Amino acid sequence: MFERMLENVRKTCPLIHNITNYVTVNDCANILIACGASPIMADDREEVEEITTVCAGLNINIGTLNSRTISSMLLAGKRANELDHPVVLDPVGAGASRLRTETALRLLEEVDFAVIRGNVSEIKTLASGRGTTKGVDADVADRVTEENLDEMVAFAKAFGAKTGAVIAITGAIDIVADRETAYCIRNGHPMMSSITGTGCQLSAMTAAFVTANPDHPLEAAAAAVCAMGLAGQIAHSRLTEQDGNATYRNYIIDAVYRMTPEMLKRGANYEVR
Amino acid sequence: MFERMLENVRKTCPLIHNITNYVTVNDCANILIACGASPIMADDREEVEEITTVCAGLNINIGTLNSRTISSMLLAGKRANELDHPVVLDPVGAGASRLRTETALRLLEEVDFAVIRGNVSEIKTLASGRGTTKGVDADVADRVTEENLDEMVAFAKAFGAKTGAVIAITGAIDIVADRETAYCIRNGHPMMSSITGTGCQLSAMTAAFVTANPDHPLEAAAAAVCAMGLAGQIAHSRLTEQDGNATYRNYIIDAVYRMTPEMLKRGANYEVR
Amino acid sequence: MFERMLENVRKTCPLIHNITNYVTVNDCANILIACGASPIMADDREEVEEITTVCAGLNINIGTLNSRTISSMLLAGKRANELDHPVVLDPVGAGASRLRTETALRLLEEVDFAVIRGNVSEIKTLASGRGTTKGVDADVADRVTEENLDEMVAFAKAFGAKTGAVIAITGAIDIVADRETAYCIRNGHPMMSSITGTGCQLSAMTAAFVTANPDHPLEAAAAAVCAMGLAGQIAHSRLTEQDGNATYRNYIIDAVYRMTPEMLKRGANYEVR
């Protein structure tokens, strides 16, 4: 099934509007092209509604947010909802500052999201309404492990039920869940956490996948997560002893560019719980 | 002749002021260095006039524009005009939102540009005063082909006559024209559209070329377009089966860095119409 | 001793708050991860004090500054001082505009810096209170050479005494000095100036080193400078005849990622004056 999700991105080449942080924005644009979509970045309140209107999907990422872009996120999100365009939320650093937590919560209140993708600390912050995230990485104490997997799956499903969104919690084991079904995904490579922005890139790509597969948001999001993880594995296998995280960053985007539906079908490593 | 254009960039190392989008800004800086120029990025209204004054040329790119940076573009553009510094306009996404279209038109009214470089949909938007660009890529319906080439050359010359600028319309076939002469350029590789920002990079490089060759704006702009396309060809020939658009991005900048005037002379593929 | 500085970064993985320019921000984040630290970028005045509080060190870089981010720099810097977190200043382009010069001087007045890192023209601007920097590169007339090295060391020590900071003047020969001791460092490669942002990256990395080695700010800053220069040498040795500045950029970050304390110990090339 996941192979068809990727095929549909390649076939429909969805135009994705991104309001995203300036740290990883170039990588987000390039990975969107790599998977077959087309990116546009626009964050001024004077144009975001129009830009969202000419696009097919919207990706909102709160890294490096500011008062100007927060109002743009709200405007674009509401407009996308009116048009029935899928909207993805990446609550980067929710829990690390009141501004980020409150902005993420306000977005949740005022915009309907198709997918919410973050690390476990960020998602816990959204679910509980408060957080203690240390920076933009997940707290060690929060991590999803084989031991707490059932508990985390139940948490993801409950938050999916509460929000109506697909919840994608990514880390060593990824969980992608709606209220009823969870995909537990074991693709990826530990070195992916050595690159800034693999999460941001995945959120952008997830927007492309759910936009191209409007009737299957859960499977589309899970396919995007598998594709990103598989790209991390393929890219890692190319590294020489002198290559580090910068070359790895390029090879991951390259691997998405070269990934065929068949490769995704064979490489996807998941179970349904 | 084009080889001398590149030689002059390398000899004079022009300092180029860029007011540009945050998506591709790093690539713009690196390609400016690669071709022999020196970049500075500054977009605050409190400093843009001074920065432009210490520079030799100005590159204005309206991708990710906002109200703060729009006023900086106008201030810097007017100051550059007073100083007789060449100014390049890249009207990214003109036609995709009123803000972009109106900003591009206002810039055209208030600033004299040495070169206007965009895809065909963007340039058509500027020429007609309105547009329906879908995102930041050219509409398929607009594309320059062998069939409509004469018509498009006439259009470029007419818009060059109207604005007094060199018009660079880039795509599968590139047209670089002033009111009288058009270079039709067949360098480049289709995969260049798989990278975000090859257009932005070309605009930055064009600013360097016209700044280093003040008496030959048409030839300088055409040389920059040939150089970028040739870099795309050279870079493509290096790609392995595992490489994708991220590695390609790096190789294009690398190819500009390694390009000698002799290579540009031999590799430039154009006709004059 | 330098090897222990790097070891401590790897061991403590300090979280570094960066208020930095949008040109090189992605490289700053990736090199921080490469050296063993963890980056967070946040520049809105509503959150910078909180973000600095959850971090262990702060890196302030004034490239692409604007009125919104300047106030954030001041707020974050003061909060970091209250918390006794080391703060690094990178006065990008000080001397090129009044806004940059005045902002850098105001930061010096209101914030205590652990390290000030810039090229010689920027540092001279700060020391004299005015400047004539041409763009963001050092003036040729200012350069540190074997001939003026003793004079420049005395200048660095004097400015270190005046500010209470470690002064890092980087170029062909680097000087890292406090009021009493100066490290003169001969690592690095001339091609490093062909990449945008090696200075920005070094400042970010310096913040990580001084944060992880709170009792040795001078040695920590000198170790960071050696590590960056050594990475430039290692990366250069990997380049093929087709590689240019884009590949070089990646290889430098890769080299930091792969650098062991033992490699730094053997490769560091410095004398104490």
C-alpha cells in the first residue's frame, strides 16, 4: 500500500505551502522536490492566504517562530481548512518556551490538522498542555522503547481521537496513529539525529504524502515516515569513513530522490498495533 | 566574448549586496564566491543604503518577501541607482500572490534594473501587470519551445525596450535579450529544475557578471546564464546512480568554482536572434 | 590540553542557543552537532530569555541583524549573564554599516562576553569604536602576517584586557588571546575563505567549547579555532579536481564530525606568545 502513496506524490506533484523555520528551510524545499512534490515558502500575512489557495497542502513548522509569522500560520491554517487542504503541524520545540507551547496549542485550537508530527516530548507537551522540553530534542526520559511501546501507542491513539489528526511521534521507533490504528515503524538509523532538520524535512514530506492521498491520511503519513527512515538507512550505507553528518544530510535527500515505490514497498519495516 | 565576462568577475571580485529569500540564501552566497565575486546579505532598512554604497552591485529577490524587506528593497534599489550600480531583479513567484505581483511592479516603477531574470510565467506577469503563476515554477502552458521561440524572443525584446533592462527568461531554452538582440541559450540540464534555487543562484551570479562588465550588460547576463547551464551539465555528468538532487546542488556550485574562461568559451551553446 | 576541550564537548553535549543570521544558520546547527553539542535557534523577544535559560551557552551573531533581533540579542545576552552562561559574540560586518557597528558596540556595553570572534577588520572596528570594513571580509590592509604578528598579539591582549573577553581574531594566522596569553594558530587552509560562513560556524563551535570547559575559556576557544582549521585541512585533502567550495563546505563539517581528541592533539599547530 505504501508504494501507492509514493506513486501518487510522483503522479500528482502536489504544490505544498510551507511556513517554516529558516534553519532547515532549504532542506525542506529540496526533499519536497526529491519525493515528487513542489514547494513554495511564503510567510507574510499579506500573502499567505492567497498562496495557500493556489497550493494543495500546507506545512506549518513553528521553529524560529515570531509574532509576525505566528499570525501568518493562523491565517493560512484557517484558509487551508476552508479549502479542505490537508495541514501538517510540526511543533518544533513545544515545551521549550511558553511562546512555542502556547502557539502550538492555539494552532491546535483554531486549525484542524491532518497530521501532527513531532518528537515524543513535543507531542506530550501538546497533549498535556504544558511541557518541559529541553531544547528541540526529545528528553531521554520520554523515549519510546520496546518496553513502553503499547503505552505510547495508546497515548498516540488517544491524542489522535482528541484532535482528529493523525499523530506521528518519531524517534528510534516511530508511531503513526489515528484513533483506531497505529503503525509502529522501525526504519531509520541512529545517525539521523546527527543532522539538523530530519524532523522538519519529514513534516514537509508528510504534507506532500497526505495531500497526494487525501482518502488515506494515516497510511500516507506512515508511508512518509517509512520513506524518510528508509532513506536514512540507504544513505548510511553509502558513507565512507571520512563522511560525517553533512554528507549524510545530502545522501538522505538523494535517497528520497532515487526511491522507487518498489524500494519503499520492500524496505518499509512496520507492524500494526 | 563570454570568457572575458567570467575573467572580469574573477579579476575584479565585485562585492554584491543581496536582499534575498531565506530559502536559497546560502546557495546564493556560495555560488557568488564560486564565480569569483563576494557576497553580503543585509535586509534591514536601517542599513541597506549604506551596505549598497560599499558594494558594487545589488541583487533583489522577492522570494519570502515581507513588509519589512520590501521597504528595504526599494531603499537599496534607489540608492544603487544613484550610485550607478547595476541592480538585478528576481521576481520569484510574481503572479502567485497580489503582494508579489504588486511588489515586483512597484520595484519596476521606482528602480531602474540592469537585468530582470525570472521564469517565463514571472516575466509575463511583469509585462502584463497581472498573473496567474501557480507557485514558483513556470506554468506548462507558458513554456518556451522551439515552436514559440521567435514569438518569445520578440516578447523579451519588447519588454527589454519598455523597461530598459536586459530580460533573462530562463527555462529549457533561455532567452537573454535587450531591445535589439537576443541570445537563445541551450545550455543546462532538465534535472536543474529538481533543485530549489537554481534560479535564485543564477540571479545572484548575474549580478556579479553585470557588475564586473559594466559596458556589456547583455553579454554579461548571457554569459552568466551560459555558465550556470554549463555548470548544470558538468555537474550532471558526475552523478552516480545513487546521487540525487542534493548532491547535484553541490556539484553545480562546485562546477562554477572550477569553471575556467576557456571552459565557458568552449561550452557555451547559444545563437543570436 | 586541546584534546580534553573536545572530549568535554562530546561528554557534556552542551545545548547552545543561537541568535544568528539566516545565511549560514543551517551550517551552524550542523557543525554544532558535528562537534558534539546540540543547537537551538530562537530569535523572538518573547522567548529568547526562556530559551537561553534552558540552554548552557549562547552564541550571538549579528549577520542579517534587524531591529527585532537586536532587541532579542540584548535580552538573551543579559539573561545569559545572570545565569553565568558563556556568551560568544560574532560581530559579522561590524564597520560595514553604522547599524552593525553600533549594535556590536552596544552589545559590548550591555553584555559580558566570554569570547569575541571575528576577522581582524571587525575586531579593529570594535576596539576603535568605528570602522571602514568593506563588506564581511577582512580588509587586505588589516591582515595578520608574520611581520605584524607581535603587534597584533599585543592589540588582541589589550582588547582582551579592556573587555574581559577572550579575543579570537581569525584569518591566515589566528590569534586567540586573553589579557595575558595569546595562542597563535597556523591551522586552516586558504580555500576556507571560499565558503560562506566558516567564521559563523567557528563562532557557534566556540560557544560549545567554552560552555563545555567553563574553567578554561582561553584554551577552549583556542581548541575550537584549531579544530576548525584542522577540519579545513583534512577536508581539503579529500577534494578531487572536480570538487569546489560546495563539496568543501560539506567535508569540513564531516571532518569535525569525525575528529577525535587524539586527531586534534596531533594536528593542532600553535605557539604561545
